Amino acid sequence: MATPTAADELSPVRERIVRAAVKLFAAKGFDGTTVQEIVTAAEVTKGALYHYYTAKEDLLYEIYRSLISIQMADLDRIIAEHADPADTVRAILVNLVETTAARVDETAVFVREMQKLDAECMTAFRAERRRYHETFRSVVEQAQATGRFSPTVSAETVVLIALGVVNQLPTWYRPDGPKSPDRLGNEIADFVLAGLGVGPSA
């Protein structure tokens, strides 16, 4: 699996390749899309594509990696602020909704096609998901241990429910819908925090 380096993060060529892949995977499916079609749509050479990705599976994984990298960095930043646990959970959930909504097409494609990942990409995907899950869970566990959150519902269940709701966004969220990502994120946070014994925000 080829992973772009930090210096490649803003590469216009890589961005064109990813955008082309998302559009084609959405329209034709992963199996129905050829490398040549991606190259043609992105207006790059095969050599340019293979500079970043050794296989089509790597490109599918990159669609997810680009999102989880942002979300993981945001999660670390939010936790580092050492805010009240309820504010931290709210900030995490609003950020998750906003970042997922901003890349809803990419997320929808990945959710639909992720079973096509090879073993190496799938292992990396699960490791990154697990790290996010465990970091979020620790926030809830620590607040329950200090009495800030009710221990009635386990931290594991809380995080599973919260992430499960957000993970379903690509199946129903529409950018032109009646609720902004911020409002939707805050409503989800109100629901989760109510289960932890914390009242809604003012």
C-alpha cells in the first residue's frame, strides 16, 4: 500500500486523481471503474497515478484516509483543550458531523465499496477507526469515573451509538437539506449527552 507523504498532502495532481475516482466509483462502482478511466478523467498519466497509488484499492483507501486524518487531528486538538467533558463531547460530535458532511460523497463511496479493500488496506482502516473509537471512549470513561457523566450506559455503548449515527450520514444527509451540519451535530450531541445525564446546551 502506497501512502502519500506529508509533502504530497496538497498535491493538485493527487487531488485531481481522488476527485476523479470518487466521481467514477459513485457512478460505475469500484469494480466497474478502470485505472485508465481514472487517469483519463483526472487528466494525468498512469505514471502520475502510480506515483501515489500502487493499486486501485490504495486509491479507495485514500478516500477514507484523507477524511480520518483530518478527524483524528481535530479529535486530538479538541481533547488537548481540556474543556469541560460535556463541551468536549459536543465539540467532537459537531466536528464529526461537519467533516463528514463536507465529504459526504467520498464517505458514501467508501462505505459502499470498502469491502473491496485488500488485506493490508483493511488492516490500516480498522486500526485508524479503532484509535479514534478508543480515544473518544476514554473521554467518556474519564468523565464517568469523576461523576461528571452518569455511568448508567457504558462508555463503549455510548461511543458505538454516537459513531453509528454519524456513520449513517452518507445514506441520508443532503447538503441542501433543512439542517446545517452544525445544527445537526448539536442535536446529536444533545441526544448523546442526555443519555449521559447532561442537559441540553443553552
